[in-house]
Amino acid sequence: MHALLVNRSGDPTVPLVTVGMPVHNAERDVAKAIESVLMQTLGNFELIVSDNASTDKTAEIVSRYMRDDPRLFYRRFDTNRGVAFNWNSAALGARGRYFKWLAGSDEMTPGLLAQCAEVLETRPDAVLAFGRTRWIDASGQPLLLCDQDFAVLSDRPAERFTQVARDMSINNQINAGLIRTAALRKTRLLGNYPSSDLVLMAELALQGKVILLPQELFRRRTGADVSTPQRSPLEVARHYNPGAARPRRFVSLRRQGARYAACLRAPLPAAERARALIAATGLLYAAWVRRQNRLRDWLLMLPTRLKA
């Protein structure tokens, strides 16, 4: 059944799915990532590897696979332009009706594309479909299933936006999910600042529902070399801007401004856009309250700290 999925464009040369794989010095894991794409039960895809100026054997490894499979495409930038630029570049060339990002350190189970595409084919109200994520270690050994993934099923765009912006911290959806390419192109993609992926997911939720399948479909590698929370603030800044001399400043304000811009840009009726803007303001207020509470707790504990 899955193998019968076709691209509705009517052009047999246009793939149903585009997988965009942004990489940088990924020689350790990129072969396994590519093989997880080639093993998909849905074969109607293209794979675009976007190489952010790798200096290791990434290009050599990708070239070996390209010789045997015409669905693979490779492009390399001469200088490191930062993670957001490379991830966006992987998406901008997509021809498929559906798009999936896959980091060069992660892997898909064989049924991911077919099962997620089937959902999007039958659920016009959905903008993204994804399955359960299992963490894997640096050597690829399975760890625990992630317990922080969630569906976003409200009929109200403003409620979906609020749920994602408020509750999402571990963003498996951006890697594990299959996204409608048309919806993705209505966004600004990833901003050049930390946590811009969370803003992007909230913006997509303004356009449609996010469906979580019960099956384990995605394997995400963890470790200091691939996990943003395990990097220092300066390392995070250099992840986005390789020439950064200090950590990024005013990130929270930039993120909030991007939320407002997303609400204004979304294809919504005026009343629903107003609800989304109010919801974004509520998120700003909630963040202010949390900061005030932390400051209060710190002041209450100050005498104890001074005595110690």
C-alpha cells in the first residue's frame, strides 16, 4: 500500500518526498544516515545532502552513494555559513510535495517516509506527521524512547501556536517529522539565533495540526558533539555564526519578535490572527513572571548563602 503513493503533480520525475540532510564534518555517522534513507519502503524520494564546508571525508562518503543511486544530490559550501543557513539551504531546493530534514547524525526506521506520507495524504488538516523518537548513543546503540513528544490537534490555530511555543523544549519534530513543503515555504524557515527551530514549529502549527504516530520511527543521536544543550553559550553562538567572539545577546527578545512576525505572516483570518498575537503576548508575560519568581527565590535564599 505504501509503495503506491505518488506525487500529485503528475510529473513522474518529481519525487513525492524530499529529504534534506545538512552536514558538517559528519564522516562518523553520515553513511548510516544515508543508508537509513535508502532503506525506506517508500522509494519515491530525493535526498539532498547540503555540506557546510566539511573538512573531513564527508564528501568522499557521499560520493560513493551518489555513484549508485541517482536520487542523491550533493552540494558543498566553501565556507562555514552556520547551522541555520545550511539547514535552510537543504530545504530551499526541495521538489517534493513533502519535506523532511534529517541530520547527518540521525537515522530513520524503514517505514518513516511511507507512514508519515500516508497520514499527510489522508489528513489535509495536518501540516506535519512524525513518530516516536528513540535516543541512540554515539556508537548508535539504542537508549530510551523520548517521552516529551506530543501531538498538536486543536482546531484553533492560536491554540496550536500556544501549545507548541509554551510546551516544546526538545524539538524532535524538526528531524522526525514529514512536513508539507508548501506550508514550510510560507515560513521564514530557521532564524540565525538559538532556538529558532522552536519558533518555526510554532509557525507551522498556525497552518495545521501535528500528528504523532505511536510507532517508533526515528532515532536521534545524543552527545556533546551533536546536542545543543551540552554546548557552552559561546559554542552555541559559533554554531550559528562560526566567527562569533561572544555568546549571542537578547536571544529571548529576538525569539519573541519572531513569534509576533510569524503570527502576522500566517495565512489566517483577521480574528484568528488577533488571537495568535494575544497568545504570543501571553507567552511574553509568562516568561516575565518566571523571571520575577526566580529573582524572588534568589533573594529569599541570599541570607542563607551569605551565612554559609
